Amino acid sequence: MGTGLGHLLLRVANVNPRSVTTHSDRVLYRSIGVFILLYFVYATAGGAAFIDASSGYLHPWWQWLVGPLVAIGVVAYDRAVVGRVSIGYEKLDSTDPQYLLTPPTLGLYLGRFGLALLFAIVITEPLMLARYRGEIDARLAEVHSTQLDLLDTGGAVAGYLDRLRDLRRETSADDASVREINDRAAGKRADARDLYRQALADSAGRGVTRSAGCPRGGYCYHLVRRSRALDAQAAVLDRQAAGLQRDQHTERAIRAVERARLTRLLADARSDNAAAVRGDNGFGARTSAMWYLVTSDFWGVGVFYLGIALLLVALDCAAIGLKLVSRGNAYERNEARAARLREHEAALIHEREVHDARTYGDATAKVVADGIEAASHDDRIARAATERARAVLHDAVIVDPADLERRFWRDRSRV
């Protein structure tokens, strides 16, 4: 009984150590055992990464429980395929090597390669996403910013913004109306001040008339009157502006309430949009970001991504690939010879048992036939005895009993 690491690896590969008689087969199946163990570690880490990515990288403690279960299932499949030998059971009495093995069952290998591609998506991809997590987060930040801009230009947010702009335009129009009246009043006051300064200059002899004083009806007097008229007009305009503001007060209050309500709704809508965009951070979004990085920067990210992914897929398929390319080696021929020998011995024993059963059946049939013939002879004797008994009974019934008694005493005297 072999021991040690080599024997353990052969057991992991699910082969019969007694049939591994060549050095090349020992190296081959030990290598398969190593790949199976490596795949167990890889599937454990990949399953944990998948659960971690699915939970939003919250690192749940039970993420390490899924990977081993998946790895055990796939390892069991690999061991079944590696340990299986396609033995031919035709012409068991022939020693021709062409009858030792049958063509391989391609369905097993194609199913395993399909399983490898499936696990490359489910297990390899989360590992790659964890490897390039920083780059993916930066890409997702750009995508989320673009999504927020698009949401702000459409939907409820756009409606709220349009209505707020309309309210601002109405308020600006009201302010412009009041400001126009106030500007006119300010202009008239400015003109009144200019006229009054001219009147003062004229009354001092520095004006147009070059005479001091401001007699009634004179040029200075008219300047003063015009100045006072402009002040009066400015006061009227001030009252108009104040009245207009009073008239606008109700509408301004309504607009202020509506603007406050829209501002609150806008903030809520933007908060909801931001939460929805931040929630778009799952496996699909990260995969899309990863492929964007691969395609946009192939020589920087894509080469390493594809290289690592292909390396992990090759690790996934290594055991089955080595099994496929090593078909017909010494180990499989030894197993096939032993299996064909056992089957041939079982067939011979079965054939002998069938022959013995037939012989026993023939003998039993002959014994039964002889017994039936002897029974037929016994039947004739039985019939003769029956006839004799019937005659005796007939005589006993019909003959006189006195005659029978005399016959009895006569026979007794003879004795």
C-alpha cells in the first residue's frame, strides 16, 4: 500500500494507484491531482468574491461557505471524468489492443468545458472586478455624473426647474415694472436738482441773465417752478410704484409659496435620483465598467484582464484537458485489460452455469419421465387390486352368510 504525497495526489485524481505503472502516468495523474486541489482553492476564492460583489462589498462572513460547496461539486465531476476509462467489452476472448478502449464520450468533456465557461463568468469575473476595483469606481463616478445630468434635464426635475424659471421671470417682470417707475421718478428728481442749481446760479448772477435775484416772472423764477413741478411728478411716480407694489404683493406671496414648494420637491427628486444612481453599483454595472476599461484601454487594462482571465479558465480546464489528451495511455490499457479479464471470467462462469442448468434440467426431465412411466405400471396393479376387491365385496353382499360361515369352518378344519 503506497503512502506519501504522491499516493495522495493519485487518490485525489481518482485513479487506481496499482494500475499506474509508468513514470509518465504517475507524473500525469499527480499533476491532475495538483490542478484539482488548485481549482478547489480558486473556486473557494471565486465563490467568496461573487458573494461579496453581490452584497455590495459588505464582506459577509458566510461568503466563505458558498465557494467550497461549488468547488466540491465541480471537483466531484472532474474526478468522475478523470477516473473513468472507456473500456471496450466486445470480443472479450480477443487480445487485439484495438478492442481495449472505446471512443471517448465527448458529451462529458463538452459538458465540462461548458461548465468551465459558466464558472469563468460566475467566478472569474468577480475576481477580476476585485482586482480592478479602483479603476471601476472611477469609471462609475463618471457614469453616475452623466446619469445625474441626464436626469436633471428630463423628468420631474426638468418640470420643476421650468416652473421655477417661469416664477422667476414673473417676479423679475414685476420688479422691472416697479424699477421702471422708480427710475423715471429718480430721473425727474435729478432733472429737478439740475434746474434748481441753475436757478441758484442765475439768482447769484452767474446764470444766463447775468443779473442777481430771482424776481417773479423771471428766468430764475421759471426754473424754480419747473424744478418743483418735476419733484411733484417724481412724488406721483413714487406713489404709483408703491401702489403697484401693493397690487403685486398677493401674487408675489403666492409665487413665493409655490417657489418654496417646488424647491422642496426639486430637492427630494434630486435626492431620489442620486440614491437611484448610487444604487446602480451592482455586478452588472461594474461588469459594464470593466468592459469599457478593457475596450477603451486594451493595451493598458485589456491585455492583463484577458491574460488573467484565460489563465484562470485554463486552470479550470487543466484536469479535464490533460485527461483528454492522455487517452489510451498505459494506465487506461491496464485498467481495460483487468476489466475485460474480469468480464471474460464472469462471462465464462455464466456460460458454465447456464450449461449446468441445462444439464440439470435434462436430467430432471428424464427422472420425471421415468417416474411417470413407473407410476403408470403401478396404476395397472392398482386397477387389478380394485377389481379383486370389488369381486370380494360383491360376493360378500350377494352370497348367503350361512354359506360363508360353512366355508369358513371348512377352511379352518383344513388348517
